[in-house]
Amino acid sequence: DAKTTQPTSMDCAEGRAANLPCNHSTISGNEYVYWYRQIHSQGPQYIIHGLKNNETNEMASLIITEDRKSSTLILPHATLRDTAVYYCIVRASYGGSQGNLIFGKGTKLSVKP
Amino acid sequence: DAGVIQSPRHEVTEMGQEVTLRCKPISGHDYLFWYRQTMMRGLELLIYFNNNVPIDDSGMPEDRFSAKMPNASFSTLKIQPSEPRDSAVYFCASSLASPGYTDTQYFGPGTRLTVL
């Protein structure tokens, strides 16, 4: 799987948008970008994933650059409960089979009042 | 849905003892994963099953570790004998792989293992 690079930590004010960047310059054409987060003392939680188009769900938005070498996870209105480690993962997905999730160190997002 | 269930949530044992961690995946999911998380190594995949069959156990650290999935609703990870360096949080995850769709893994709350 392609490697990803994320900032070690970020701060965000409560109620503001949190924009978490991820570089994946060696991504292949069949590799997706996944985001998971891990709140302290809990298991990782799936947030969103995408291939080339921007994606949005009830939790977040994912913006992928046209060349697919980087992406940004956007939490539109961060709350204190969004304080967590956010993992950007690039992996291939094939119909009916699995690719391993390889977790890096992620970005520790601290949402402050 | 109750989500992925793991037991026990905390386990404290002495070096040399056998430890068994348990996992119940989400009903209907056909993939089950065991992960280990430590401060030093982060979150790493140990083994995963598809339809109760082990597919990739390359992440299992050594022969002291074994995992089984006797049926679709239950899996165990056993460490025998346990050592202090096995202290970690062990996560179980499950997913439903639908042909033509990407899968999403759902994680349990984890078992915090402390080996004294």
C-alpha cells in the first residue's frame, strides 16, 4: 500500500471547521483513500473513503486533489467529541477480497473550547 | 445492532499464564480481523479470517499466539504462555465484503491486556 504523510498534531476551535491534510504521492490508480479515527480508549471508527471524487457523509467531507496525491478530511463544525487521532490510509479494494488496513501514526486533533 | 463485542474488556495476568481473548463479530459479516495496539508499534494487524477460515496470519508475532474461528459468530485469540511484552490493547474488527464495493471494518472496544 502507498504510504501516507500526516501532521503529528493539530488544534481546532470548537464550532470551527477542522481540515486535516494527508499526502499520498505514490498512490496507485486502484487505491482508495480511507479515513478512520480513534477516540481515546476506543476502537478505530470508520469516517469516510473515496477514490477520485469528493465525498460527503454525515460525519465529514473528503476532498481529493485532481492528481490524487493528497486529500483533506473536513469536519465542518468540530465539537469537543471530535478530539481523536485521525488516520489517513491508502489501500486497494477489490470486489470480494480484502486489502489490509495499515495504520500509521495519524494526526492527533485537539478541539478546544 | 450491538456492534463487535469483545471480552473481557480488561485482563491482568501473570507471566506464563494462558490468556484467551474473545470476539463476536457483527452478524452477517464474513471477515474478522485481530489487531494489536501498543505505544511503540501502533495498530498492527495480526490475523484475519474469511468465512471462518484464516487467510493471512503473517502478523502473528510468534507461535505463542494462536487464533481460531469455530463458527461465524465467535473467534478467540490465545496467548500461551503470556509474556510482559504481550501487554497491549487487542482489537477485533469485522466487515462485510460485497463484490464490487469497498469494505468498511467495524472495530470492537478492545481488550486491554496487562501481563505482569
